[in-house]
Amino acid sequence: MNKCKKKEENMTEECVLYERDDRIARITLNRPHALNAINEELPGAIRRAVEKANNDDAVHVIILQGAGRAFCSGYDLKIYAETPGSNPGFQEMPWDPTIDYKMMMGNTQDFMSIFRSYKPVIAKVHGYAVAGGSDIALCADMVIMEENAQIGYPPARLWGCPTTAMWVYRLGVERAKRMLLTGDLIDGREAKKIGLVLDAVPEDKLEERVLELATRMAGIPKNQLMMQKLMINQALDNMGLASTQMTATLFDGITRHSPEGVHFKKRSEEVGFQQAVKERDSNEPISR
């Protein structure tokens, strides 16, 4: 259905899997070799899968999950940071912010297809939902996490701004600042405690809890589900969601092309993105 390049094995794979069991559809991010990291194809593949579920008259509820060891580890920095030279997420100077904005807003709108889906979406989070992976998860109507799973936006320290801006709408001003002014990760227990996610359960109970909630909603008529969701979402639209996302997406491009952002890209090329991220996320001052 959705093909993308699996670079290290020089073969194609389905970036996103789709299946349906009675009234419940499952959309599975399917780059497990890269902890379901986001490449160029994944955002559009998510949108197409959501559209398929919305066009399937039998579907009442969607479960969004990740294959392998994580929900989604964010953008694939091996592609976007470690590989030398320019790429869709990083331009040589001088850079054109409109090119960057067009690309990132496209991805943002692909992620927001989850938010705008007429069918309710439950994100089933295990392992990690970090950076761009948290953007995807927080677009869902409800998030159920493993207690030990990690969520956060470390690129808020350098090289990113959450383009969907869902942190502030889910947490409020002060707690959103606490997360985005530190770039810290928190586990499922803490995420539930502060109201970022609906529930956090032990690893062996995750599927059961998600399915329990999905089954409860699946018995409701589709028109009722759609109207309730549209009404609630409209409140966020009235609060300026679209303009906030425009600002966030512009800022995201700037973070990657600031003096510090350019240094991070060079550092990733020199020592690998994992070491560059380790340095970024330490308590040491971030240099240019």
C-alpha cells in the first residue's frame, strides 16, 4: 500500500500497514529497523491510511500503533542530520524558508489527518514517542502508554519546534513550557499524572486497555462519534490552532538553520547523530 525505501537493505517495505477487524481499524507505523523513525514517505503514508479508514464504512474506531520496539522515535536523523550535505530538512546557506515551510507544513498536515479523522483515533504508545513521534501520537484523540514508555520533545533543546503544537493544547501553558524549555523525556506514569495522556498501564496490559476503550467506542454510531469529535476539535480551532501551527512550523525550520542548528548538523556528520544528540541533551552548554 505505502512503499518506502529501506536504505540499509536496499529493498522496499510498506511504511504503514492497514488492517480491519470488524469495526476497528489498525494503522501500524512500519519501519521497525529504525524505531519507526520518520522519513520522507511516512507522513503521507499515515495520511493515506487514515483516509482509507475514513472511507471504510465498516470502521468506527482507529488504533494507531508502531511495529517493533517503539511507537516512533522521531525524524530519522541518520537521513536528515548524519548524512553529509543538504536534504529536504536542511539546506545549504543561504536557505529559503519557504521551501522548508512547504515541506514541513505538508508533514504537519499529514500528521493532523489523525486529529481531523472523522473516526476517533487511539494512539497505542510503547517504547518511545519522542520528537516528531510525539507530534504524531499527540494528534490522536486519546493516548494510552506503557508505564515505562518515554515521551517528550528533545529537539526543543536544539534543531526542532513541535509543528503540531499539541503540547500546549494538551497541557496548558506552564506544563507545556516545562516540557519544551527543557526537552526532557517523561515516562507513561508521569505523562498520565500531568494529563498529557489518558492512561498508562503495564506493558502486558497495553493491548487489553487499548482494545477495551476501542471496543467501547466501536458500539456507538459513526455519526455520533463524528459529531462529538468535530465539536471538541472546533474548540481548539477557535483557540487559534492553525495560526499556532503556522508559527511553530516556521520556527522549526529556523531551528535547523540557526548558527547552533548548522553546528549540530556538522557535528552529526562528524561523529554520528547519536553522539551529537547525546551532547545536545546533556547539561553542558550548547555551542555553535
